[in-house]
Amino acid sequence: MSTTSGAGALNYRNGTQRSSLRTQSSTSTSSGGQKSSVKSKSVLRKSSPAALGGGGSSKSGSGGDAGVPGRVRVAVRLRPRNGEELIADADFADCVELQPELKRLKLRKNNWDTDTFEFDEVLTEYASQKRVYEVVAKPVVEGVLDGYNGTIMAYGQTGTGKTYTLGQLGEEDVADRGIMVRAMEDILAEVSLEMDSISVSYLQLYMETVQDLLDPSNDNIAIVEDPKNGDVSLPGATLVEIRDQQSFLELLQLGEAHRFAANTKLNTESSRSHAILMVNVRRSLKTRDGLSSESNGNSHMTKSLKPPVVRKGKLVVVDLAGSERINKSGSEGHTLEEAKSINLSLSALGKCINALAENSSHVPFRDSKLTRLLRDSFGGTARTSLVITIGPSPRHRGETTSTIMFGQRAMKVENMVKLKEEFDYKSLSRRLEVQLDNLIEENERQQKAFVDEIERITVEAHNQISEAEKRYANALEDEKQRYQNDYMESIKKLEENWSKNQKKLAAERLALGEKNGLDITSNGNRSIAPALEEVSELKKLLQKEAQSKMAAEEEVNRLKHQLTEFKKVEASGNSEIMRLHKMLENETQQKEKLEGEIATLHSQLLQLSLTADETRRNLEQHGSEKTSSARDSLMSQLRLPQIQDPGNAEKPPVARLFEQVGLQKILSLLEAEDADVRIHAVKVVANLAAEEANQQQIVEAGGLTSLLMLLKNTEDETIHRVAAGAIANLAMNETNQELIMDQGGIGLLSSTAANAEDPQTLRMVAGAIANLCGNDKLQTKLRSEGGIAALLGMVRCGHPDVLAQVARGIANFAKCESRASTQGTKRGKSLLIEDGALSWIVQNAKTETAAIRRHIELALCHLAQHEGNAKEMVKEGAIWELVRISRDCSREDIRSLAHRTLTSSPTFLTELRRLRVDIRS
């Protein structure tokens, strides 16, 4: 019985793809795709499944990700027999048999022998255009709307329906609309034309010349490659803004009218050029805490400096010219030259795909302009869907076989899908300028209002002082006048009384002398006595009046003194007002100076963040040149590029800012109230921590404590991700590992892992714990504080990068335990096995991700070195994985370690003898 297998559906939506491959085998197949038995006449061929994961948040300028693997997705579509084939091949069966429910295609070699192939989708001749779009193109279009690059391409023999599949306009019947028209309908339905933009270029590659289908005079467009990231662009192509579906249809009609076509034996309207439609989608995202400002009595400063986020996705739809044999197409003259050029470009594309499928160190992209244009589609950063079109006629079995094998090789190509996201700094600058103008106007209004208020208070104070002086002067004058009047009236009354008394006394004396003729001396004395008493009383009254006058003068002097004191107080108040006014001016100047410093610091932090992200991207692009062990380091993406010649080269921007601003000032920004300031500051610390020379200074300055406090007190996912990355960098030093454990770092990392959902955050946390797992002294404490449980809990994410760090941590822990058991300090079963890690290790030992598999194989070998673990490993089936590793592992050192472990363990040897398994080298 031959090997049979069924491939489950490979479906992905919004950036995720899941594949399942169920294989049932009774006898193993031989290598090279040979038949497994005499009875079977079919051979099943398949490519290795690879998940096309969703893109993490990777800003082209912030938080940069290396991307996630995504295999090229291939569908096969069968064209029904045409009129000629119905007559000529009436007595012959079709050369292909489709099994769409099993995603299989059988190719008849003869009446008794067939080859079986598996694809992601198998579309029969009855498949509708809508069905083809949904399974081939719609996932790629959705990815473009989310900010990823995408490619949809048709490949096949001339006349098998490539242009019908991609470029049919559906003018007579809307059901016939091809992928181009349907893709634009979905894009227009999702974007907002007020905030987003769609631009289209339509080109053809004819005779190794790129020509503009929208402007025929533009017939030699140059291909430009970015030296930094290798992106390919066509700056000379016409770019048309699309606002509605009708304008897009008119654009396609114009382009098709200018495309080269010819009549051949295989097709009356054979395309003689490769058509390339490029759709650029630019979408603006609404940020949660975008630019905002608050105006109240205490603050006019900008609360957030986060710029708007823009996602740029590019959809490339490629309608390849048909592959053909000259003798079948009947090409002659100029048509023959066209056919040669087409076949050469398609041959170059096939060579590139073969090199990518075989992981060759050199891929000949520069052999053809077609391969240069499709550099991002195969082995690049774009999601790619390929539809291969075939015909049923047995006369064209050779061309059909070649097309099928092209699709099979393409399924082995993996791309690293990346999110194209960046900050819209121009929009942020415009908004900041408007806000700055508003703040300046508000400040001027407040300054004017303050000056007006001071003037009003001063005038009011002067008026009150003048009124008080006038009131006191009037009161003093009235009082003085009243006392003088009273005094004069009293003097006048006294003089009148005295004059009357004198006259009365003289009259009485005269009367007495005339009447009695007596000596009136004595009697006169008695008569004068009452007058003297009255005079005495008048003198007393006069003295009292004099005393009253003196009291009045004293009161006047007191009031004058009070008036003088009041004037002094007024002068003192005026001087105090002037002093306060000067203090206010000084405070205003100080405030303006502080605002300038804050703005400068914001600018430096933003520049630093951009520089760090750029260096991170540069490092990622050159990361393929490093060794495989260096790629396994979690924080290699955060390290700054090293300087070749410190004596002559300019210092990197982070180092310059480090010297200019100072570490303490940067660390103080970790506690800033502004969330964006904290994010930029922690990015700076993370990049500084990537350099070993800075790690000791960061720890001594309290940077480690600040990073742990951010994990404890902050809920922002970005801060958690970057802080965990910085801690992972510091955890590469053994001294720092003990400090992290002493300050409760493993508990904070475990808590962060339990609450995080973002794969990149989990990757950073897993990397930090994995570094701690490599310290022999911390094994027991790390496990007791939940480190192993947190590491195993993160496998729920399923992201390859996270699983790679989990596997690395388990391998480090197992290695330390193996060393301890060899030294005699460790007895009993492994802590990993007690925590249930063995079952996960066995389940993932055959994973196709190389980084995960290598660490798991090392972990199995280290666990197997301790005899106390042997029984549990036999029970869980790990012995079979050890046997497989000892035979099939690609690394000789791991293969030798597995073989040595199996042969040195009595328990393993007994079990292998019982199972009759020979492990001799």
C-alpha cells in the first residue's frame, strides 16, 4: 500500500493562517518522491506546511519586529475544454483529475500510472470567479488593508485563463469580474476617502523593458532599489488617485488597450507582455491618546506628543505572459523574439524560486527585470498568493507538468511578512504649530489680562488713598473750626458777663453812696465778694476751654501723625506691588525657559526613539549574516550597531545624547506623568542596556529598579514590552541576574506574562526568564517564585518567536540541572518534569521551526543525562524522540550527545532492547 496523506484546509484571515497536515502511513516512502510499492501507481508530493502569522505591531520607525514567516500560498485552477479540444481530444481522457475536497490533483502519466500533488486550493473548471477571488485573493487584500504588502500572481501555459482570472472586467456579466476588479471593490468599501488614499500604477514588462500602460510615451521606466532595505520602486511610473470604482474600470480599459497581444496557435489573444498592477493603500489610524491639550488656569502645555499612525500597504497583481513551446505556438519573426523574451524571464523566475525553495545562499534576482520587480513577493516581506492555470488536454501534458512543478516549488518559499506602519510627522508638525499658535495667543491674552488687573488695582488703591486723605483733611478742618468757634463764643460771653458785672457793681456802689452817705468800704467788700466768686468761676471755665483747645490741638496732631503713617504704609504697599510685579516677570521668564527645555527634551527623546528604531531595523536587515547562535539572542534586535573605529568615527546618536543629557536625567523621565515621555525614555534605556559597557552604570544609577517598578505600576503594553526587553538585556550579566531575583524581578515578569496578550511582549518576557534560567545558583528560587510556570504558561500564545524563547529557557534550565546532577549536587527527578514541561517538549520536538526544534532537542538530551528522569521520559515517549535525534538531527554535536545519552543509560538500554531498536552508530 502506498503512502496516503490528506492536507487540511490552509485558511488565513486578517493576517493569520493555520495549516494542519494529517498523514497516515503503513509503509515509509523512499526519498526523492519514488514509489513506495509495486501495487501503487501514484506518488503523493507535498510541500512543508508553514503558518502565515499575523503581523505584530511593527512601526517603521518604532517597536520594530523582524516579521513572521508566511509561506507562498498556491492554488491550481483547471480550464474547461475549448471547442477545438472537444473535437480533437474526444477519444482521449483528460490528463488531470481533481480532488478538490482533499486539495489534491492527479496527473496521468499514462493509463496505469499517475502522480498526485497537493495544493492549498484546487479549483475545478466549474469554480466561479467569486470563489476564485475569495480563496486566492481576498486574504491578501485584507492584509493590504491592515498594512501589509501583498502579491497575487497567475502562472501557466498560454491560453489557460490567466488574464480571465485576474483582469476580466465583467462589463457584460458582473459574475465574470476578475480579481483586479473585485479587489478594488473591497478596498474602496473599507477605506475612508476623507482620511485615506488609494493610488494605482499599471505597467507591462515587454522585451525586458518596463512600460507605462497609462502613458505609452513613458516606455523605459527605471527600477530603483533602496540600498538600505532593498525595497523596489518605480518612481517614473504614472500614479493615479482612485476615488470610485468607475474610474478604476476606465483605467483598466485604457491599460488593456495599450498592452501587447498577438494571435498564436494556442490563443487568438495571447498576451505578449507581463502586466503588473500596483495598488498603494495609505490608511490613517485613530490613536487612543493622540495630540491633545488642556487649557485651564494652571496648565497650557501639550499633554501628549504621539503622532498619528499611518499604515501603508501595497497590492501587486501580476498577470504573467503564458509559457509556451515555440513549435506549439507557431511563433515567427517578431512574435518569436517576444516568445524568447517571455520564456527567458519566466526561466529566471523559476531559478529564483528553486534557489529560495532549496535555501540557497545566492538567489539570482538580478538575472531578469521580472525577478527584480517580484523580489518582495518571493523571499521578501509580502504575503503572496499564486494561482497556476492548467488545461485538461493530454496533448499539453508536458506544459501542464511544468506548471504544476512550478507551483510545487513555489509552495516551499517562505516570506517574512512585516507590517508597514509609520508615524505621520508632517501632520503632527502641522497640529503642533496650530497648538503652539493657540498657546502663544492664550499666553498673550493672559499677560494682558494680568497687566490690566495690576493697573486696575493700582488705580483703585490711589483713588482710595486720595479719598481717605481728603476725608481726613475735611474732618480735621471741621474739627479745628468747631473748636475755634466754641473758643471765641466762650471768650465773648465771658467778656460780656464781665462788662455787665463791672457796670452793675459801679451802679450799686454809686447808689449806696448817694443813699446812705456812709463809708462803703466794708459794705463794698461784702458786695464785691459774689462778683469775685463769679470771676473765679469764669476763670475756671476759661481754663477748661484752654484745656479743651489743647486737647483739640493734640487730636489734630494725632490725626496728622496717622495721616503720615498712612502715607508711609501706602509707599510701602507701592514698593511691595512693584516687587511682586518683578517676581511675576521673573516667574514668567523662568516658565518660558522651562517650557523651552521641556520642548527640547521632547524633541531629543523623539529623535532618539527614531534613531533607535532605525538602528534596530538596520540590525534586523543584516541579521542574516550573523551566526545561528547570535540570532537566538532575544535582545539582538535592540543592540545598536558597533563603531568600527572609535578614534575617527562619529559617536552614535544614543551615545551622544547619553553624554549630553546624562543617565540620571534619562532615568528620571521614566517617572514622568506623560505616557509618551515614559515610552521614549524606556526605549532609550533599553537601547543603552544593549551595550555591556552601559549596563553597570544603569544598574548602579537605579535603572534596574526603575524598570521593575514600570512593570509593577504601569498598565501600558508598549512600556511592558520595552521594559521587559531592557531587563532581558541586563539579565545577560550574571551579577545582574542575582539583583533581578533579589528585587522580586521573576515575580513581576511572571505577572506581566500572565496579563500580556501581545506576542512581542511575551517574547521579551520569555527572553528575560530564559536568561535567568541559565544561572546555576538561581534554579530553586526561580522555580519557587513561579518562573517555570510562567514560562510554560506563555506557550498559549503559539507565536513562533515566543515558543523559541520558551524552548531556550527550558534548554538552559535543563542544562544547569544536568550539570548539577553530574557534580552530585542534584538528586531526584527534574523540576521541569515535576512542573509538567516534558509533555510539551515531546509534542513540539518535531516542529518545523528550526530555532524551537534545536532548543527542544538540547533540552531532551540534557534531561536524559540524569538517570532519575529516565523512567518518566520512557513513559512520555521521549525515548523515541531521542532515537530520532541521534539519527536525523542536522547538528552533529546534538546527534552525538543524544547517541551518547542513550547508550550510557541502563533504563534506556533496557527499553530499547525490549522494543528491539538498534542504536548502534
